[in-house]
Amino acid sequence: MSAASDPLLDVRGLSLDFGSPRGRIHALRNVSLEVGAGRVVGIVGESGCGKSTLAYSIIGLLAANAEVVGGEIVFSGRNLIGLPDSEMRALRGREMSMIFQDPMTALNPVQTIGTQMLAIQYRDAVPTREKRKRAVEMLVKVGIPDPESRLKAYPHQFSGGMRQRICIAMALLVNPSLLIADEPTTALDATLEVQIVELLKDLQKDMGCSILFVSHHLGTVAELCDDVVVMYAGEVVERGSVRDIFHTPSHPYTEALLECDPGRIREKTRELPTIPGDVPNLIDVPDGCIFRSRCPKAFDRCVREAPAPRRVSGGHEASCHLLDELAEAAP
Ligand SMILES: Nc1ncnc2c1ncn2[C@@H]1O[C@H](COP(=O)(O)OP(=O)(O)OP(=O)(O)O)[C@@H](O)[C@H]1O
Ligand code: SF4
Ligand SMILES: [Mg+2]
């Protein structure tokens, strides 16, 4: 039984490899994060940093070549690592659900929306008419006009934005305590993105669930989230509140990400800046700090030693040797 103050989700030192013909890909290394009840936590980082791998490992939908090699994923006081598939499936149908980048990943193209929205409630021992009523109510909540008749439509008869709204409705029909969203707005244009984020915000307030929100888009994360986890090359390099991360970033990688954010670029340009260099090879992970090959502030210690997470203030943590240097230099 978990204590009242325990987070809903507590990922502790999670390490995960993918098998590949070229060798083991160390895709997650010692990843820790917490999602409190009713909190919205954003995961940000460049492509290939392990955001989706982390999301899929929590919901138990990893590829067959994935192997958890260390750590725990504690959800509602229970470690999910090694849980039988049947129990993970039950958990996905009740306590956790997921929204994907491409709504067609979740929708069956040859079944009506109504059939799918009833099917997702298969665990509930209530009459079909009650399930239909819930489906209609949920479609109203996510802003689908004329929901009664739309239940008879197929996914291809909706626009991309509407399909994502339907996926949100389906994910919330199970009344999850944790909703995981992996880049749910990336495939949408900017106006639809704003609408979906507003919708998620309203629904979260209404239903009180926690959300783990994966995004490339820092502006969206600032808009929606309470807390932020910054990932780089399979590691958490910084975590804290939205305020901590956006106002007092303490890791050079977070600073670099913020400098590339379109919302912060003052001069109009068609070419968005990117951080120079590439994410390191995750088969042969270099010694020292994982960001050192791209870090403008790297110094000799960064080559020799990997920095451990260091508390900046309250729940704000970053893994960078500069924090030690600053602490030593302080009077
Ligand atoms: N099934 C797999 N087999 C082998 N390698 C994989 C597999 N899935 C992911 N990877 C590798 O794991 C690393 C992390 O990938 P992941 O998809 O989690 O990144 P991401 O942060 O979600 O990126 P993006 O922003 O592009 O979605 C990458 O190096 C990727 O190539
Ligand atoms: S530890 Fe060194 S290389 Fe790593 S982020 Fe800090 S300054 Fe840069
Ligand atoms: Mg991804």
C-alpha cells in the first residue's frame, strides 16, 4: 500500500537496451522521474533521446527487442517491471491509457467510431445503452459536433484534428489515473495544436488525471505542464517545475534547447536554429558527461566523469559538473 504522499508514478533508475545486429543500444540509462497525482509532466528532448521508449516502457508496449536491464517503474505503489501481460493489459484498460502521434495507430479503419468506443468499455458491467451514452458524452466533451450520428462514421470520415479528439475521448473513456500522450499534436497544424492542448488542459482539470506529455514543442509544454523532464541521449539531464526549466535552466543542454525554441527567437527567420553536433552513438556510450561533445561549456572533468543529478532548489535537479563548481565558488 502506498503512502498518501507517494507519487502516482515513480520511475526509479530505469535502464533499457534494444538488441540490434550492430550491438546493444543503451536507449535509457538510469532514468528517474515522478508524476504526482493530478500533475501534468512534460518530457522534452531532441529526436532519438528516448522519450517514446520511456513512454512505451511505462505503459508496457515495448518492441520485442527491448530489455529492461535495471530499475523500477512503480505505479500506484506497484512495480510494473516483470508484471504478466494479462495484468499489464488490465492496467491499460483501467488505470493508464495512451494517445499517439498518429491517431490511426489507435483507431481501427474498418470499424465505426461507435463500435470502437463501445469495445473499449468491455470491462464495465453496464448495459450497452449506458456505454453508448458515455461515448456520446465523451464525444461532446472533446468537441465532436453531432456525436449521436458521428458514432456511425468511420475514422477516415474525420479530419486529422477530429480523429485526435476521438482518440482522446477513447483514452479518457476508461477514466485513467494516468494518461500518456506521445507527441499528440506533432502531426497537426499550429491552430489545431493549440486547440488540442486547450482541450487536454480542460479535460485534465475536469477529470483530475495525471498526464505524461511527450513533446518536441517547448511552447506547448510550457502551456500545458506543471513539471518538465529534459532528456538527452537516453538520460534525464534536468527536471523541475515549468518555472525552473524555463526561467532558470541549469543544464547547458536545456539552455541550448531553449535557444532553439521558435517562441524565443527574436528575428524572423525561415531556418530554425539547431544545436550543433549529433546525439552520441548509444551502442558505444562515451565516458564522462553524455553532452560533452556538444557542450560549449565542457571542461576537463566532463571527459573523465559523468555528472550525478544535483539539487538546484526544491524539486529542481540537473546533472552538470558546473553546479559543483558554482557551489564551490560561492562564498
Ligand atoms: N525497436 C527498436 N529497436 C532498436 N532501436 C530502437 C527501437 N526503438 C527505438 N530505438 C532507438 O532508441 C533510441 C531512442 O528512440 P526513441 O524513439 O525513444 O526516441 P524519441 O526521443 O522518442 O525520438 P523522436 O522525438 O524522434 O520520437 C534511438 O536511438 C532509437 O533509434
Ligand atoms: S558536465 Fe560538462 S559537458 Fe556536461 S553539461 Fe555540464 S559543463 Fe557541459
Ligand atoms: Mg518519439
